[in-house]
Amino acid sequence: MRFKGVPGFLIREQSTRYYLSLFLKILYSGLMIRHCSNTILLGAALLLGITPLSSAVAKKEPLVLKPSGKWILSYDEDGCRMLRQFGEGDEKTIFSMSRYAPSLSFSMLVAGKPVRTRRDQKSSNIRFEPTGSLLQVPFFSGDLGELPAMVFSGSGNGLYTTEDSESIPDVAIRASQNGISALSIGSPLRRDVRLDLGLMEKPFAAMEQCTDDLVTSWGLNPETQKSLREKVTPLVERSKWIRPSDYPSDMLQAGQPALVTARIMIDREGQITGCHIQRTTRPKEFDKAVCGSIIRRAKFSPAINADGETTASYYIINIRFQIP
């Protein structure tokens, strides 16, 4: 078993097996999403809609959980995940952040008895302290082994709303991320939970290196991708890529929701050269539905590099299947 040395946390290489492997598979088949009885739509929708909040609801003092383990960075084939355990005993809580390409956004999971929620609850108040805004973020309730879990996933960067982040320079968002020291989760929890994350600059730097390596494994130059003058642009609205009729019939009858992240490879002519599922929470039926529909219906204009020439690149999409 070999680990790359990074002060303050461990990095698991792709070929190693670690005793926390159960948790490193949290966004795959190990995570069971509970059936939702009161959701909004049938079919697939882009994740996630984030609503800024003006003030927090008054509650008793939050449960403050200190780290009970080091950061672990998992170099997996399809993504990069940071994970850390907080608290002990009945308060043990697992926190994980995932990225599937170089980005300032991330998916997030929190699992433990302190974050148990009812199945019909669909959004939570969260704040990354001290730099982030108070946000209302959609989530799925699930189970990670015997631990109840909250699964947050989508296009938000965790600090600002999607709309706000479009006008904020990447360097400002990156500086804000590096300044994070805690995560607070409020409503719908009966008692607010505060995870003392510690300084995040080195963990985020290690994750950035991991995602660069990921891009290299796709046959692309990460520096070229970072300096693109124009990224791959969809020519067909994403809402038209996947339709309600694409919902796998067996999963529909079972009332089974799912989260799927797909990577679409685009050549310099704008043609799709491949579709790969990087993350899925449910059976392969959802994977086939996603890539099959994307290849049939999606169209793109190619990326433009810093020299003004078209170049091969990729497009990441997060999809949520849920039943009304």
C-alpha cells in the first residue's frame, strides 16, 4: 500500500485498497438513495438549483464535530474524492467532496446519525464558513451502509449561487475555497451540525492536481483545457437530451431515483467521440439511458484553444432521475 505524502492528509493511489473503501464508493452502488414520495418532476433534470437565503432560522447551539481522522484523497479512474471522518461513536460523520474534471464546483456527501432526515425532505440550508453565503441546496436522502446520508450534487460551487458565480472571477472563488474552515448544515436537521474542516488550501491543491491527471488520462492536455478561449458549447438545449420516456421502465415501476454524471468527449470538428459514465448511484439501466440519449440528441460546437484553433475537449453533465 503506497500513499503520496501531503501534509495533513493521505492520498490513496488508484491501485491500492484502503480500509475506508466503503466510503470511497459512496457515489456508486454503495449508496442507496431512498425513494422520494413527493418530488417535482418525472425524467431527468440538471443538478442543482441553489437558492440564497437571507438569514438562518434560530435554533439551539449546533453540534460541533472535530476531525477524527486525516483527509484522504482518492485517485479513482473516473473522479477525485476527498474524504474525512468527524466525531466519534454515535456522532461519527463522514464528509466527502468529489470532482469529475478540473472545476471549481464539487459534489458533496455527508453521512452519519447527526444528519438523519425524513424521506420527504428535499433541501437543506448550508454554509461554508467563514467565506460562503447561506444557501438552500437540494439533496437526496440515502443510506451509506448503516449511516443515513445527505447527497448534494450539481453545478454550484458550494460558495455562491450558480448565477452569482458567473460574474465572480475564478481566482476569487478559489481564494474563497482556500479560506474555508468549516461547513454548517441547518434545516431540515433537528439540530444544526458544524464540521470543523480545518484549512482547505492544501487539500484543494491536491484535488486540482488529481483532476489534471484525470484529464491527461483522457488523452488531453490539462493546460490546454485550462486556457481555452471557448469551451465546448451545446447546440441543443440540455433539457432536450433526455426525456421522461428515457426513464428505464423497471426502475420507473420500482420508484427508483438515481444520480448520474456523464463525460462526453468532443473532437475538433464538434463530433461526439465517446460518452462515459463517471458516477452513478444505481443500476446500469440508468447508464445506458443517459449515454444512449446523449449520443442520439446532443450536438456541440467544438472548443477553441488559446491560439484560436478548434481542439478536442469534453463536456460534463450531471443528471437526476426522480419520480413525482
